[in-house]
Amino acid sequence: MKPYRSPIVLDATVLSNLAFTDDLHLLDHLIASCVTVEAVNDELRAGTSAYAELERAVNAIELQTGHETTDPIRTALDRGEAYALQAALDLDGSLATDDRQARAHATDRDVPLTGSVGILLRHVKQNDLTADDADAILHRWITDFQYHSPVESIHEVLETD
């Protein structure tokens, strides 16, 4: 498994998934430090009236400021993903996003990627979580919080690895 470049800049979907299941502590056990940007915090704050769990994510990790996006990124992506990608570029870090377009732009710019499922998988491979525990978290994201997962089970990914 490739190492992440530090820091890992997280977008709102990854942070909200971990907040919904009270699993933000998983970020503490990654090899790289984790940060986010103000635009992502703004998205999380906007959702706290409907989802109180998001309040945990707002203050969970270090905030990076001052990352202005370039026009091609800003026009192609939502604000949170655009600023997160720009911060990853500016900091020579990695990007944690589940957004397909943001992942494509990051790949075009050689920014290492992970996402919600990747973070769970990393923890399984580090023996911090069992595959069954990771599947239980993933299942809650899918059934309770309407997460559109690229896989139905962490076991699927382990079998193809």
C-alpha cells in the first residue's frame, strides 16, 4: 500500500462519514497528518442544523487557510473540493475525497488520493480494524447516511488487492 504524502487534506464527505459514525479518531492513526480547509468547514457547518454529528467534524482537525484555487479547478469542482485540492497541491500533500471529478483532477495533477473506503482499508491493513468492523462502519454509511460507496464491502477490496 502506497504511503500518503503528508498532510492529507480531507473534504466534507470523508469528514462527515467519519463524524456520522463517531469514527473521527481513525484519522489519528494514519501515518500522515490530516487537515482541512475553511470551505470544507463551511459545508460542514451548513449541515449541522440537520445533522448534529457534523459538529464533531468541524473542530476535529487542523484548519489550513490561504489556499486560493486556480480557475480550472474552481470552475470544475464544488467549492470545498476545489479548495481542498488546491491545499493538497500547495502543501505537496494528499487528498481525501470521494468526489469523482475531484479525484480525476487530483490524478491529472499527480496528487495522491484516498477516500472514505480507502481510510477504512488502510486501517484494516494496519490491523487497527478488522475487515468485519470496517464493513460495519461502511454499512452504516450506506444505509443510515445514504453514502454512495464504490464497493459494498471492504472484503471486496481485500480480495482484489
